[in-house]
Amino acid sequence: MMSSKAAAPVTPSTNNRDMEMPNQAKPSKGGWKSAIFIIFVEMAERFAYYGVSGNLIMYLTRGLVLLTVSVTATSLQHCKAVFFTALYILSVGEGGHKPCVQTFAADQFDENLPQEKAAKSSFFNWWYLGIVFGATTATLVVIYVQDYIGWGIGYGMPAAVVAVALVIFLLGRRTYRREAPVGSPFTRVAQVFLAAARKWRVSETRQNHDVCHEDTSSGDTGVTTETMAHAAHLTPKRYY
């Protein structure tokens, strides 16, 4: 006969790890001490983005590092080429920055630790506050400088702020928590298109039920649906 102690529910392994981990063995990286650097980087990026794009039409009709050169070096023969090169470099940088920075910031909080799980929610409040602060400051300050003081200083300010943000980001490199790569996202994208091409004739329904659900009704007790854990005839499965 099993004792009540033996019949107690098993604690999940992640909780066991958290309970058995002594204070001195808790992760020394990540958390707020890392996230604060990333918040400043995002705030600076928004400041630079709106500082450049907010008044760009005015610059194009009337008149970051490469942008500053293009508007201050009047003797530069290829000013237009430098200007458009700068815009393309900014677009590449923006495309590489935005998909990564927010997930990298979220990785600094371990959801298996209750304190960090709660802090993660608070972090995103401060994250969006930093975005709004950076965008608002750029709109109020940088655009005014560009219109009434000079384009060189106006574009130099976002470049300087981004340079400072880079230095601050590097200062926190020893505190960042880095997740191990889990594979290339391009491989998964290719698998989706390959599966779609191979199985484009496969029926999406089975016995008049949605592909993502199955009927678990019994008699007159009513009909309920559950998410299906199997869909061998469709790969990958489509969820709604």
C-alpha cells in the first residue's frame, strides 16, 4: 500500500532545479543588471530613427555618421551618393536590430525563476517607456535643431547618441545571458515551403471536422473540442 507521502504529486524538474539551487548558485548573469543596458540601446535607437526619419522629407526637399558627412562637407563631390549609401546602411542596420534586440532582452529573464518571471513583465513596461521617451525626445528636440540651427548638428545628434549607446551596450557584455543557438530559421522556413509543395493536394479536413480539432463528444453530454496533438497527413500543422 502506497503511503500518502509516496502518492504526492511529482514536482516538475524545472521547479526542482529552482528549489534545490542554493542562493550562491543562482545565475549570475541576466536580469535587470543586463536588461537596463538593452533598454538604453532601444531608447537610443528610437531617438536616432525618429531623429533621421521625422524630418527627412524636409531635408530632401530643401536641401548618422555618413548622414552628418553628407550635410556638412560642402566640398564633397559625391554628396548624393554618400547620402543614399547612408540610408541603405541605416535600413540594413534597422533590419538586423529590430528582430533581435527584443528577444535578446527577454532572454535575460529566466521564466523558471519566479522572481525573474515577474520582473520580465515589468521589464516590458520600461521597455516601451524607453521607446516612447526616445521617439518623443527626437521629435521635440532633433527636428527643432534641424530646422532652426543646422542639418549637420541635427543629424550629428542621433549619430552621437547611437555611438554612446554602442559603448554602453558593450559595457554590459559580461552580464548578458546568451542562449545557445537552436538552428537556422531559414531551414524551418524552407521546410514549410517544401511541405506545402509536396502536400498541397492533401485535404485539410477529416470527417467534417477542422484539421486542428477533434470531436470528443460522448452521447448527449454535448460536444467539446480539443487541440489535436497529431496530424500526420499534414506537415507542418496549421494552427489558428
